[in-house]
Amino acid sequence: MANLQLENLTKYYKVGKNEIRALDGVTLDISDGEFVAVVGRSGSGKTTMLDLLGLLLRPTSGRLTIDGTDTGKLGDSQLARLRGTKVGFVFQEYNLLPSLNVLENVMLPLRYVHDRTDGRKRAEDLLDRVGLSDRVRHRATELSGGQQQRVAIARSMVNRPSLILLDEPTGAVDTETAQQLVTLLKSLNEQDKVTIVVVTHDLDVANEAKRQIRLKDGKVVSDEPVVAAAIA
Amino acid sequence: MEIVRNITRRKLRSFLTISGIVIGVLALTTMGALAENFNALLDGGVKYFGSNVQVGPPDGQSASLLPLSKIDEIKQIQGVAAAFPTYGFSAKPGAVAVVSFGIPDTIVAGDPAENSWSSLKTSFASGHQLDAVTTGGVVLGSTISKEFNKKVGDSIDLPVKPADAKPDFVNHAFTVMGILNPTRTAPDTFAYLNTADGQMLLKDSLPIAIRGQIDVTKITEGIDVYGQPGTSISDLDKIADRINAEVTGVKATKTSVLVNGFKSGGAIFTSITTAAALLALLIGGLSVVNTMFMAVAERVREIGLKKAVGATTRHIMGEFLLEAVFIGVLGGLIGYGLGVAITVVANALTPPGQSTLFLVTLPLTVFALGFAAALGAVAGILPAWRAARLDPVTALRNQ
């Protein structure tokens, strides 16, 4: 489980002489086991927020604390280690490696962590859980989009992270597959108590979350439980 | 396994890149084997001439003839432990001199006892050493025995009569008493006689006008002078200085002059051949640099993903370096294998009686394969560094 604290988190980009405020002073807490959807128009800062939470970016200012660790004080290698052990990523384009088979793709994050005990078994169990145990030797390119995304979800879980970050996970799959993926995510959240933060344009996905954060121009404009958001 | 898959993703490009290394290592192996062979030849000279002082006629004397009595004078010089007469003749007089990496067939005569003093040790493949008194025997080096297809007990006429020899050409039949093991240096093409037979050949070689006036039993062509076993080259030089100062009618050449001559000759040859091969290999290395840069450019998203799942800068750098080293080692192994095959075939095709051209040694093997691996690593550093420094966010969203 992961406990995230964002304090006045800000990320500016310089494009030529202009400064773009991708994320502008965001302060919020995400508690252990939450299922949070981050929504907003394109350019609202969703992906930047996800990249900051995933420790892929350093904030321009502000503070991000994960499970009590002030990530601003960590060096690049420490951030990489924290990413490897605490964070799982799922991307819209799956990002599976074509040179590896399904099982090897799932096992990829194990390479970069110290604890690889039962890694292979964990990967096989996860593939079984996402319904792909019969495809372990297949190449990623031999799978459908939905299957590839399930492989990506299995990969995100292999290091037993406490936080999974998803960037438009249903953006490249059909509605039915999207629903299957959401069901899978809910099961991970409820059974494994994994904190999930999903950035999405897909309202069906967003409405399955327990909490919905809406961004606009890099600022949080609403932060409500999903039921309340739906009523509003 | 992943490395192999990455390399085989772009089969033609990988083939061409590895071919560059293969050609470079092939050149390094064959040229290096040529240099090693030449160096082995020169090492024999260094060993032989590094253990004694060569004494010959003084400067300006055209005939290489010295009174044997000079040996007794030389033995009186401080530091001299032994001195032996030496005689040398062409085994194939009248043979046309051609460019060769070997030493021409030569008849060497002297006291068999000198063998125990020389640093250049020989051993017998068959038969045994000559003795000092029994005439008519010969010990053949490995190459010359093959050239004339002789074994122990056979007879051989020396010097070999040229096809166009005049009727008064003189040679003698000798019985092969022993055949030496290969040394890859001078003894391989030598035919060894004892002193008495050497003096007989010396008489045959003298101009008719003076032949009857010279008692060859009192003459030598040169003198090999030894200090106590283990005498250093600088001490042998001092002995040469003392001989020149105290014995008239002879010229002692400093040991260091001969040794350095052999060494510098070997160094120049090795430098030229190795430089040519390294140049070829460096060109191959540049193709590895190019391939690895292209691999990085093509796999930007992969790098971003690996960073996202926990890879550090060191991990990424290590993976790309390993891939470059793998290319280097693979190219190195294939190039080395082909190079060895070429040298084996070329040596096998060498006509009997000619020295083989190539010698693949363990140091050459280690150098060729090590250099290929190191070249891969060096060639991979910049691309790997670029890959490792990629910003993960930019890399992940690279199209």
C-alpha cells in the first residue's frame, strides 16, 4: 500500500522564452488502497502529475512524499530503486518489448530489483490471473491490444508494488476490453490493496474509481468521491 | 539471450557490423601470426647471439679466416670460459636468393660440445648428436630434413650440387646421424657437421690458387666465445672489449649490438604488421559505434520503459555496453577462427624445405580476442552513455 502526499507540487516547462505551468501548486493526499482517477482535458496536467507521482520527473517546486519518504531528497539511483520496488506503470501504448516473449516482458522489472525470490512464479501467477497463462511464450506482437494491456498490467504488478500508475490504459482498446481491464484493476485494488491512480479521458473508467480528481490548467479544480462526482 | 534477439532484429545491419570486426580480427590474427613467426625466428637469434661473443676477422680483411691459435689467446682473456671454432657454408650454393622470411639452408660446422654452452637449446626428434672425432656424420634440422626427405641412416651430399654445376664441383656424402625437433628458428634449416668435416668443406671452398698453401686444420672462420653460464649481455660486451684490446688480428662484436639488431628488426616488423591490422580493426570498431547509436535511436522507448520499471543509469549503460562487447566478441571469435584456419591451411601448403609463415601463439590469441572485446566496449561507451542519460519521460513518449 502507498501513501502519497503532494504539497504545493509544481512543474514548469520552458518552451523557448515561454514558461508553461504543467502542474501548478497541487496539494493533496492519496491514501493506502485508494483507486483514484485523474481526469481533465488534454493539457490539463494529468500526465505530468502521473510522471511526478511515478518519480519520472522532478518537480520544479513543492514536495512529494511516498510512504513518508521525501522524494525530493533522493538521488537518481535512489529514485530508480523506489520506482522499481514501489511503483508499477501501465501505458496507453503498452510498451512491451518486441524482443521478449510475454513471460519475459512480465519479468522485466525483476532485473532491476534485489528481491527476485519467486520472481518467475509470481510472473506466471500474474499471467494466469490476467488470463494469459496459455500465451507465456508468445511474442507481444502476436497478441491483441487488450491482451497486450493485460500483459502490461501483469508486468506492473510483478515487483509487488504498492502503487500502480496508469496512463490512459483503455485508450487503445475497444469498450468490452476496456471493461475487462477495469474489472481487473478493481480486483487488484480490492484484493491486493494496491493504490491505483489512473489518468483517463474515459468516463466509464473514471466512474469505476473511488475518487476522482479533476485538473484544469495544472490546478486541481475538483477532488471528490466518485459517487459525489456523479451526483454533481 | 535478449542480446542475441536485439542483434538479430536488424539482421543485415548486424551482419555488416560483425563483418567489420571479423575482417579486422582476421587481419590481426594473420598479420599477428606472421609477426609471431618472424619474432620466433628472431628470438632464436637473440637466444643464440645473446649467450656468446662472436669473433671474426678484423675490419678490412676480406677472407673470413682466422688462425685456430687465436682460440687459445682468447681463452686467456678475463671472463672467457670457453671458445669454439665455427664454420659456415651455403648448403645450396648457387641458389638464387629470393625474398624469404626464413633462413636459407646452411651448413654449420663446429665442436658439438658447444651445444651445452649455447642458450639456444635443441632436441632430437630421432638419432643423436655428432661426436667431435667421427667424421662423415651430419645432424639435420627439421625443415632441411623434410626438404631432402632424409631420415636417420640416410646419406646426403653436401653441399647440394646445383643443377648447372660445373664438372669440378666438389661435395661429400654424409650419413644422417640425427634429426632435430622444430625450433621455428635457425637450426631448422641447418645441417650440422663436426669441426673436421667443416675444415674439409672450408678447404673445398678456398680458391684453387691458395688451396694448397693453407693448412685448414689450423684455420677457423669464426670463434664463438662464452663466459660462465648466466653471464649477462653487458658482461659479454666487456669480454668483447677486452678481446679487441688484447688479441690482435680479430674483431669481437659486442653481444648487445647483435641482440639489439635482432630485437629492433622484430619490433619494426611487428609494429608494421600490427598497425595495419589494428587499422582494419578500428574501422570495424567504427561500424560498431554506428550500429550502437542506431540501436539507441531505435530503442528510445524501450530505454524509457526500463527506466520506468526501475533501471538506473548504470543498468542501461551496462546493457548497451554488454551488447557492444557481445558484437565485438562474436566478430572476434569468427575473425580469429577464420584467421587460424587461413594460417593452418597456408602453413600446410608450404612446400617442404620452406619455413612456414604463420605462428599463432597464446599471447596473440588473447590479444586478438581481448582487443575485439575491448574495441566493442570502447565503441559502445558513447552510445551507451547517450542511452543511459535519456530522460525517461521523453523516451517513453518518443514516437
